[in-house]
Amino acid sequence: MRGHAERLNGLGTTIFAEMSALAVATGSVNLGQGFPDTDGPDSLLEDAIAAIRAGANQYPPGRGIAPLRQAIVDHQKRFYDLSYDPDTQVLVTTGATEAIAAALLAFVEPGDEVIALEPYYDSYAAGIAFAGGRRIPITLRAPSYRLDLDELRAAITPRTKVLLINTPHNPTGTVLTDLELRGIRDLAVEHDLVVITDEVYEHLVYDDHRHIPLATYDGMAGRTVSIGSAGKTFSVTGWKIGWVTGSPDVVTAVTTAKQFLTYVSGSPFQPAVANALALGNDYFDGIRATLQSRRDLLANGLSDLGFEVHRPAGTYFITTDIRPLGHTDGIDFCRLLPERTGVVAIPTQVFYDNKEAGRPLVRWAFCKQEALLQEALTRLQKL
Ligand SMILES: *Cc1c(COP(=O)(O)O)cnc(C)c1O
């Protein structure tokens, strides 16, 4: 048999597979993969069970069930004062991951350049490769991880088609500021670019930071593919219910690609997520407060252990610099860590093209129960 397609080159298996296997083999506390160890609200779980019993087990409509599309519209209105038509401007997807892949397939021609903020969420590189695009990184540099708008401007060429933005940003925890978002808007409008914006951590923003969707800026409505997901907001990362909002043309294009990836999914989860999106502010404030205090517990603990901690403004993750502990390479450090201490973390370097920028950085997930975070910190004292 002849070999696999070139587009798979460099994709390999994800770092999460390697590190989660190490975690199991060594009995480690796994702060590698970003999934919560507490399931979402009881009402959400019960609604999905009830939906299965009530017969929501066959193909739902291609764009998602009407109550969920309406709930997404209501959510965008309630939190951001954005208005959408549920019939033409909303698409339910198999998680944000499928939305990202479908959006890239919908807008990227072979050879087009896609500018993305690195370190990247790991599916971006694959999605760009599957679409035949060329990945152009803009590096968010520690310790501030701010977006350099001059660098972004300089990266735009006549082949640039898409800006792939992620805010709040995994893994750096950066939440793009109004100034940065305006800068992105200005460049997108000037160069007539499509902007795909992954906002799955929209509700997980701490202190006095604020998430502002790119779609709220003048000039963005017709060129923005906005992507959300229930996974992170409601602690159900295995449910894979995501969504796209945008202009009717944008949503139709993404739907055209999506319908031949999975067609549809998650029948019993869709009504449950529809109800969850309408939960009161106490739910959304509560998840934010819980995660903020877990961030502080882990950030303070890692700092006490001698790491240089880059305290995140949002997401599930803290990044640290390991050099104060006498280490220089995150991959070497993370491969030894489970054996030496019984804790698993992820080397941020694997999410960069520009490896040097990420070499001494390690990512820790804090979306775990406090007792587990405490246990990890106790184990790390062996360092
Ligand atoms: C978790 C995550 C996703 C995936 O979301 P799903 O809804 O589970 O597919 C997408 N983007 C970022 C940045 C993430 O961290």
C-alpha cells in the first residue's frame, strides 16, 4: 500500500495522548488535559437523560433543533447585545472543534494563508492543513502574552484569507483587550479578511477582565465566524455541542462544509444545552468564581514552589516558566515530571511553530477539585 497523504505530516499523535498514558502508567495527578473532574449542573444532566427517555435519539435538523438555535440567539443578545435570526444565522456543530474545521474548509482555498495566534489550540494546525492552507503564526510572548498589532500587520500578504483568533486564549490565558480587538478589526476590514473567532472560554474570565466578542465591532458582522461551545461553560467537555453565529452567508458556507463532516450530532444533548444557556446569572457567576479561586490556589502554590507563574485572565490554564527551577526545556521536564513527582503537565512548546518562544513553558490545568490541586502541589514539593 502507498503511504498516507502529505497533509498528515507533522500531525502525529497529540501530546495529550502521550501525557495521559504517562499519567495512567505512573498513577499521576493529571493536570495535563483541560477537562473538569466535576460534571455540569444537575439540571443539565437530568435534561439530557429525560431527552433520551422522551425519544430524542434520531437525527436532529441539520442546523440544530429550533429551541437550541433560539437559546443561542437569546444568549448572544443577553450577554453581548448581538442580534441574530435563529433560522439563518445559527448553526449547531459537533463541538467547537468541528465548527473550526468546517469554517476553515468553507473559507480557505489551497495555498491561502491563515494567520493564527500561537501557541495554538492543537486542532488549528490540522484544520488549516486539511483545508490546504498555509499557517502563519503570530507569537504571543511570555510573560505578558500581548498581541503585537505591528507584527500582525506585517504578516498580512495578498495571500492572506483568514485570521483565526482565540480569546480568551488557550493556553496563555490571555483575554484580548478592546485595543487589540479594534486593531484586528481595522486590519480585517482594510484587507477584506474573514475572521474565525474561537470564544469557547467566553464565560471563564477572571478579576476585572472582560470578554468582548469580535462580532460586536463595526465592520465585523459580515466577515466573522463566531464559535462557541457548551463544553467549557457547562463542564460537559464530552458532549461536543458547539455553535457558529454570523451573517446568513457565513453560516450557510460553514453549514455546507459541516453537513458532510458529521451531518448532525448530539440529539439528546441539544435540548439540555438549550435550557442551560438560559440559566440565571448565578450559574455563570458561580462557575467563574469557582474557577478563579482554583486558579489562585494553583497559581499561588506553583509560585511558592519557585515557578515563574503567568497568571491567566481567563480559561482553564496556567502557564509557568520552569527556568527559575533550573530547567530549560518543557518537553524534557514534562516527560520526567510524572516519574519524579506523580504529576502530569503539558509542555507549551508543542503548541508553537516558533519553538524557542515556548521552550521553557509548561501548562497546568486548574479545572479540577481543590483537593486534587492541593495533592498535586504537595507532590510537586519533591522537585
Ligand atoms: C476545548 C477547546 C475547544 C474545543 O471545544 P469542543 O466544543 O470540545 O470541540 C476549542 N477551542 C479551544 C481554544 C479549546 O480550548
